[in-house]
Amino acid sequence: MATIGVQAMMLKDSFADVGAFETLRKVSAIGYNAVEISQIPMTPENVGELDRSRTELGMDIAALSVNIEGRKGMPVESLADNFDKIVDDAKRLDSSLLRIGMLPFGAMRSLDSVVEFAKQANGYAERLHEHGISLYYHNHHIEFAKFDGKYMLDIIAGNSPAMGMEIDVHWVQRGGLDPVRTLEKYAGKTAMVHLKDYRIGQLPESSFGLLEKGDFPGFMAEFRNVVQFAEVGEGNLDFPSIVPAAVAAGAKYLLVEQDELYGRTVWDALQTSYDNLVAMGHADLF
């Protein structure tokens, strides 16, 4: 059965302030018992506290994040430079899933560069399989750009048969596709799904001030920028259909994530998503 958990990108400030264990104690207190590690430095201290959270809190370390190659300014280890350590950490934390959060920016340049990235990722996926670990790719909206009439995501999938998918339903929607149909399309290849809502926010009062000043380009910039991330159930996505579709697609983990909080605390946001998912009838997935 699938498990609903949390994407730890939301928690990076808390990890830095109070550490991994105390952060996950608060996550557990809300009712989440699984976490996907992202944008958290995998230092000996953090790995040790993550391991402690498994034994003392019953926290399931759903997946770890990796890059293919190192990227300056990002606390994500790379398969090129840290392969053995990544495997060791995954085995210590009993996590058999790794995920790539985004393809390298340079790989977005052309069809050839997308194919090169996918084949490189596939090679690492095959190596990881030898250790009992699977590799997955997480989409944003950019993967729904087309090369020669084919979505970039389909090109990645077609050139990396050993790598699976982590479908982010917000970014699917922002890319112009339907989340349920996309989950159906990648059924059997999708081990993880990001539950992230898609909200149209209100225009700020300042935007009307721009209009009164005659700054129509400024107003239109605000007008175009009303798409927001939202707590699950607080936006426009059809989660009563999305969650069953994710489970039917074979997802092991459904991970709540919200890239921006718009003044709310991460704890309030996670509580709202939890409450809404329970109200939808998914208490059995926590």
C-alpha cells in the first residue's frame, strides 16, 4: 500500500536550526511517518539523526536525492563523485529509492543534450540496480516542452528504461497537462508522486496602484504571476481523483510538498495538507 509522507525540501530551515531528529519528531507529531530527503546535506550528523529517527520515531526514509554530476551551491551529492557513499547511506537508512530532482540546466538546451542526460542516468540506474537500489526522475514543467513533437519527459523515459518516474502533479498542471492522465500514462514506472496543489491567488493591492499610475506592463506582470503553490486541498487540483490514480499507478510514496508558503509556517502548511487529506478519506495512507 502507498504511504503519504513529506518532501524534506520544505524542512531544510528546520533541519539547519534544530537538526534532523527534532525536525522529524515534529513531522511525526502531525501524523506523517515517511520523508523524502532533498536539499539536506548528507553529513555524518544528519545521516546519524535520520537513522535514529527510523528506530525511535518509526520514520520511513522514503527516498534520497542525488544529481548525476556535482552542481555548485546545491547540497546534493552526485552519482559521479559520491556513488559509493550514496549507496552506503541508502543501505544504512533502508532506502531503496533514489531520485533526481531536475536534469542539469545545460541538458535543457537541445534534443541531443536531453538524450545524453537520459542515457547517462540510465547507466547509473543499471549500476544502482546491482545494489538493490532504483533511480527515479522528478519532473517540473520544463519537461513538457517538445522536441520534434515529443515531450521532453517522454524522451527522457524512452532513453532511460532502467530509470523510473517521480511525478509532481503541480508541475504537470503548470506544464499544461492533466495529472490523472499523466499518472495513468506512467503507471508501472512511477514509485513516487509529489502532492502539491495549484492555486490562483488574488492580485495584490499594489498591482492596482500600478494600474492607477498607468504602469500597465507592471500590472500585467502581477497578473501573470498569480499562479501559486498551495497546501493539498487548498487549490484547484482534483486530489480526490489524483490520490487514487497515484495509488493505481503503483506509487509507493505520495509526498506532500509546497515550494512557497506565502507567509505561513511550514508546520501550519503541513497540518493543513494532512487535515485535508484525512478529510478526503485517506487516513489509512498515513
